[in-house]
Amino acid sequence: MVFSSAIFLLYFLPLFIVVYYLSDKKYRNYIIVFFSIFFYSWGAPQFIFAALGITFVNFHVVQWMDNSRSPMRKKVYLTMAICVNVGLLIYFKYANFFVENLSYIIMLWNGAPIKWMELALPVGISFFTFESITYIVDVYKREHSPQKSFIDFLTYILLFPKLIAGPIVRYHEIAHQLKSREHSLDNFLNGFYRFSIGLAKKVLIANQVGLIANHYFFYDTSFLDSASAWIGILSYTFQLYFDFSGYSDMGIGLARMMGFRLPENFNSPYISQSITEFWRRWHITLGNWMRNYLYIPLGGNRTNSKIRLYFNLWMVFLLSGLWHGASWNFIAWGLFHGTFLVLERAFLHTLYQKLGAFIRVFLTFFIISIGWVIFRSEDMVQAIGYIERLFAFQFDWQQFCIWKHNFYLLLAAIFSFLAFFKFGQKIQATVFDEVTHPKKQVLQTIASLILLLLSLSYISASGFNPFIYFRF
């Protein structure tokens, strides 16, 4: 089940809201857990017991770790808990990749391929695992005391607005809200408004440019001219942003309707003036997680050696690529971004200062778009072939005259780069402003209902509604 499906919008969500707000406050976490289990089971019923089992193990191991007076025993519990969670992630997400590559090597030496039943990938396992690790490490570092209630801990882990697509919420950011949060009309209306904006971004923009991207990526790259290739990758570039940021908006809005405040996950990333800035604006919670739990433990930028600093950046983005998927494409994509981060640290930042802001944004967007080719392609052969077509300088100018493509690409571009301008920043601040005045709330609610109805009509009329985070 996904937020942009008719089943969720017309049945699951209304029923949840009614039951949630009719129940006593002391039972509302139980309601969340019940509906979250049902929500997850709808798409992956075979994995819900594994999710509940590992959550049960994490809860008790962390209790033992916190109660232990021996520093050595604490480290043993910490290591055990992290190994169990990372091991589960590796098994489900990377076992197929490992076996496929090992089998390929064996076949090169005239050996028989390995017989292996491919494992299905549990939806949202990466988000689930990363949040479990934040809880374990935060408690170990004494940044927060462990959760005493298993139901409250389940609420943190299984909270359905963030369960399958983030944002990644560190335990200390939400711990106090598990027991005490504000349930008010203001919160509900602001949450509903934010959800409707996210739904519109996903359905009215991302899905539409996604259709264009799929059209061009479907072809063998040898049949593409440069115009088609650029239209295809620009469409995917915008699809990925509006799909992912739209889903984050929906998650933040849903949580707000329940009284939770989740961290922001996107901040107009395509107006970035460097790759470094892009990663401060794109998937912010993942970037924070990588910084706190990988980059800093590796030594971060505190090292006196530039070689070690560059190695730390590369390693973090190699692992970031692997986090996104078990494929050489994702590894290459991670190293692609890691390379540009290293180059910016080494000398590009000096060069950037000599360029205007508009040129810096253009160059950064250009680099990011090339990276998305690697990210989107099925394998490296397709990625290399597609990039070759981008720079073949063979243009079928009629491709630029398809009005439907032009309309949705222009719409996506306007909303992507609006915040580059001061007037755009004011518009964006006004749109996302939290409203408490009754008259403004009425207007906001009307806007929410219009966006909801428009999105529902598009969902009903189109069978194209991809869930692109399944592989994550």
C-alpha cells in the first residue's frame, strides 16, 4: 500500500483518522501500531513477523546494554545489536547481488553457476534498519535513555507515515513525542495541507514526467538521438525529486495530523551551487545519518591528512550508493558523487568562486543529471550508452515540439528552481507557512481538498503510479 493509492486515500486513511481520534489518548499508540502493522502487511505480509521479531530483540538488547555496569559488556551488546540489524539488511538486500557476482566469476573459470533461490526484498528495510541503529547508538552514547514501553518503541519503529520511505528519524528527535504530543485542529489542518501538497507533487508532477522518462529509457540507447536522451534524463531528474520530496511531504503531513513533528527531508536541492550543497539539501535525514554514524566515526574532516579526508568522503558515498541498491550502478553513482565532493574540496570550490550563482547552479544541476543516468539505468552498459547519446549531438528537433512533454517539464522546472529567486523564496515560504488564523485555515483547507480531488482524479484515470523506493 502506498500513500498515493486509492485504497489508502479512500479507505485506510479515513478509517485510521476516525479510530485514532475517537480513542482515548492513552490508547493512541496502540492504534498506530495496529494500523502500521496492517499497512506494512498489505504489501509485504511475509516480512512483518521478521520486522516485529527484530524490533523485539532490539528493545531487549538495548535494555540489557543500558542496565549493564561493565563497559566491556556494553560494547558487546552494542556490537551484537548492530551486527544483527546490519546482518539482516545484508542478507535480504545484498545476498542476491553477492551470489550473482560470485556465480559470474565461477562461470568465467568454466564452473557451474550457483543455484540460488532469489530473496524478495522487504519494503523499506533500509529505513527500518537505519532507525534501529540510531536508537541503539544514541542509547549507548547516553544521548537518550532507552524506551521502557515496548508499544512506544514499536510506535517509533513502525510509524507508518515514515515506515517505507522516510524521512529517517533519529530516536532522540521523536522520543518525547511518543508519550506526549499535541493533538489539535491546527496540527491536523496543517498536516492535511502538507499531505495534500505532497500528494499533488507525486501524482500531478512526478507521475507525469515519470511517464516521459519511462518512454525514453525503454528504448535501446542506440535508437536515441541527443534530444530524446536529454528529455528522458531531465524527466527522470524531475520525477525523482517530486516523487521523493512529495512522499516525504506526505509522511510529514500524516505524522503532523497525529501530533508528531518529523524533520524536513528536502530543501529545494536543484538550486544548489555545488555538489556539497546539494547533499545538504537532498534527502537531508539520510545525509545527517551518514555524517553522524559513518563520516564522523571514520574521522570526518578532523584528520590532518587530506588523503584520509578524501578516503572518508569516498567511503561514505560508496556506502551511500550501496544503501540505495544492490547493483554496480548504485556503487558507480555513489563513487561519482564522492569524486565530485573530493574535487570540490581539492580545487573546484576555488574555481566556483569565480563564477556567477546562476552558472554554479547550472553546472551543479548538469552534474547531478548525469549522475541520475547511472542511477536510473538497468546496468552500466545502458548507463554508458545513454551518456554517449547525450553527447552525440544528433538532434531530432521534433522531440522538443511535443507540447505535453514541454508543459510538464516546464511545470517541474518552475517549481524546482523557484526558490533560486527572492520572490520565489517568499512564495515558497507562504505556501509552506503554518496557518493558525481561522480565515487562512479555511482557504488552506479548500486548497487541500482541491489538490486531493485533482490527485484522486488522476489516480483513477491513470494506471501509472510507480513506487520507486521499493528497491531501497
